[in-house]
Amino acid sequence: MCGKSTYARCGIIANVTPAEAGWLGHLTLEFSNSSAADCRVYAGEGVVQMIFFQGETCATSYRARSGKYQKQTHRITLPKV
């Protein structure tokens, strides 16, 4: 996943974490405003891009190791530290 440059130029940064092989659920996207100005993100606008790569089968998938964010619901999932 990568942030869009239009928003980056306004100071909005998207924290990018790869979705690992075998992960299931709804993604929680994290944004921060690195500028001193107020910024707005409107519903329906593209703010990140997902990039998919096909690779070799992994030795241990996120599902196999029972990752703590597996099967997130459709609401915001808080950090599980």
C-alpha cells in the first residue's frame, strides 16, 4: 500500500503496513497530518493505492501463526500491543 502524492503534498501521510499472506479482515488505515495546516480527506476519494505482488508460497502465513489482527471486523481495530 502506498500513499497518494496529492495528499502527501498537503502533509497527510499514510502509514503503510503490508497485508501479509493469509491475512483476512478489514484493513484499518492510519493517517497523520505532518503539516501545521488543517487538512481534509473526503469520502470517496482515493487516498492510498494497494499493490499486489505474486510471489512464492510463504513458509508460515499470517493465518497459520494466528496473527493478532486476523479477521478484523468492519469497525476500527485498536492496537493490540
